[in-house]
Amino acid sequence: MEAQDDLQTRWWKLEGRFLEKFGKKPDVETILFLIGIQELGNFKNKFTKEQKQDLMHVAVCTLLSQSGYYKIEGYDEDGWPHFMQLKALPEYNMAEQENFLKDHILLYFENIGELFQNF
């Protein structure tokens, strides 16, 4: 349970940083969307529903590439990254999946340092 407590404490600190920077506490999906935009490097104002889903997919692949689950394969003509899955993802229940993702989100922000410097 101690590892779970540490994850929750680190997550609350990240939420606090978001609250300071943006004035809101985001959910996991919002953070994934913002990571996707950051990774795409395209800060246009409007995205279609499909593009929003694609941005979240880019975020998940980027996050899980930190642990060797994916690697970037290249970019298409519009600058969107494409990934190759390298190994199977662990089978978790919904709560475990969310914690797995949160842990990778925290690692991402530890590695990039500043919260979304381009926003």
C-alpha cells in the first residue's frame, strides 16, 4: 500500500502544479490531451473530435515509450507521430490501468521539468 500512497502523493503535487499554472485541476484525460498537443507541437485553437482522440493516443504512446512499450516509427506528412508497439501491455483492471498511466504521466513531467512551457 505504501507505493500506492506515494503515487497518490506525487499525483496530488502534480495536480497542485496544474492548479497554479492553469487555475484548474485537470482529470487524466485532459492531461493526456495536453501531452498530445505538446508532443505534436501544434498549438492551434481547434481540433476535431477525431484529432482529440488521436492526440490522446499520441500521449499514451509517448508516455508508454518511456518504459519500452512503444517507440516512435516516424511522422506523417502533417507532422503527426506514429508509433510501433514493442511489447504487450500488462493486463490490469480499470483502477490499476489508471495508476499505471498516472505513474507514466508523473515520469513524463519529471523528465521534461516544466509543465507545458508552450502553453
